[in-house]
Amino acid sequence: MSVVARVIAVALVVGVIWPGTANAVGRVTVSVSTADPDYATPVDLRGTGFQSVPKGHGGIYVLFGWVDSGNWQPSEGGAAGTTYRYVQDSEAKDNNGYQRFVSFPGGDTEASANGGVVTADGTWSTRLVVPGARFKAVDRTGNASEVDCTKVTCGIITIGAHGVVSPTNETFTPVRFAAPAKNTAPAATTSANTAPATTAPGDPPSAVPTGAPIPARAAALTAAASAVAAGGSVSVNGSGFAADEQINVVLHSDPLFLAPAHADAAGAVAYTAKLPADVPAGAHTLEFTGTKSGAVGTVAVTVSPAATPTAAPVAQAVHEESSFPWWIVVVGVVVALALVFVLRKRKKVEA
């Protein structure tokens, strides 16, 4: 076999073993050019050029966060909390929208997808919630750090899901923050396996923030109950926030973003914290942070295991006849028959 023929044969084998990776270039388009730094912004996303594996396990995680300017990708040895940080959310299908799972079509994990599926042509679309310009993330050792996207470049991250590393599906698309946007031009896209776009002239360097900002003041919070079952709700009331500001709500120990709260015109908040059913049992803290004032308040809550539904007891039918002494009736009938028999005998004798 000639050298050329061997090269062609090897190329064919590679194409069979790794279908869709030779020409696919993952790209993500964002529906907005800027996001609000102080309020949650829903964004519509569309992916093209991604690898689709029919009936394959896993798919794509769609996240919002920060990535290192080097080899941040999991396929290059990157790790969450070190080379990339993102907004944690429950993996439940009905989470708060900060994290989406796009499944491969027909796979064993498709039922848990909350972001659709990757079609055969490598496209997908979903909606993600950007919680604002500041969020807390946790690394593999459990240490939490705050990311300020007004100081570093943040954006949409896609990586392989459910432990499946997929270089083709690793992308980063920057999202800028500004006051409510007037410019509706579509955001730029980036290709897979490339470093994230560099910041524009005058932008701060893309680096990990050295520390969390000092809050302007402390907020006062009280909870209606100090204990709640996983999957349950707890009401929280508080004051000390800025008027009409959005309040980010995070459940610790492992930071988990819940739906944001909003302060009223007096800076007070009335909020119902809905806990995911998969929250570990034990001591936790609900942390409320004002996105404008920086005011922080916390309240402790003890989470017990989710209640296991029990079957309703089967009501036993009560038969009225079961409590009636039927033996009396039987005895009465026997006695009556005996009397009839005796009376007939007497009549015969008298006759």
C-alpha cells in the first residue's frame, strides 16, 4: 500500500471514530450585546457547529462565568474554580435558569435536559439567566470566591456534560455589562478551542479578582422558620437594602444561586426561598446581597432530608353487621321452630 493510500485510510478511520469533530466549529450567538450589571438578564442563546452524538450519554452544559485567558478548557486540563468559574445552580430540570443542560438526542440523559437537544446538524437553542455582574463561585476544595464581571471578562461557557469531555463543544462567548442597553446589535461569537476574546482598549485585564468588595452596610434578616425540608420553602423578611434594588440570594455551604429577590421603595424585602430537593441535609446559610448597595444579610437554616411520600392508609370498611350479635337470631329461630314442633305434637295428642 502506498503512503498516500495509508494516509487516506487513516483519515477515514479517524473520521469514523470521531464523527463530526473534523469540520465542526462550535459558535454561540447571544441575543443581547450587553447585560444589566445590577439586575438579572434573560438571554436567548443559539449554538451552531457543535458535535451531536445520537443516543450518546451527556451533552453540553451552558453556563455563565469567567474563564482564564490560557487553556481553561477541561480537555486541556482546566478545572472548575481554577481555570473557569461559573454561577452554580441546581441540576434539577426546573432550576432557576442560571445553568442549562442541552442533551444529545435520544441519549439516556435526554429526559433531564432543560435546554433542549443538540440536533443532528449541531445546532441548539436555549434561554439562560445572567444574574448580574457579580456572583460567587466555589472550587473543588469548597473555597468560595467572588467574581466581579465589571473588572474581568465574563460570558457564556459551554463544556461537555455529565463527565464527558468534548473539545469541540468547549466555547467561550464574552458578555459585556452596561446600564440598560440601547444598542441591539448582535453580540460577537467565538470559535471552539480558541482563547476568549481579548478585552477592548480601556477594559480592565481579564484576571481573577483578588477579593470580595466590602459591603456598604449590613442588612437585617429574619426567617419564619429555622428548619425546612429539602424541596420546601422558607419565608424571609429583611431591611437595610437600597430602594428598589435587586438582591442576589445564595444558599451556602456550596454556593447555589436561588431566584433573585427585590427590595421595595423602603429597602425592605419579603422573600420565599424555594430550596431544591437535592440540597444536602444539614446546617446552611441563606445570604442576601444587594446588587447596588452591596448590603449583605444572612440567616441560618437547617435543612432536613426531603420528605418521602407515604401511601395513604387504606380505610377498612366497617360493616355494621359485623358488630351485630347474629347468634341471637340463630338461637331465636331454633327456639321458635322447637315451639312450633311442640305445639303440633300437643294438638295431635289432644285430637
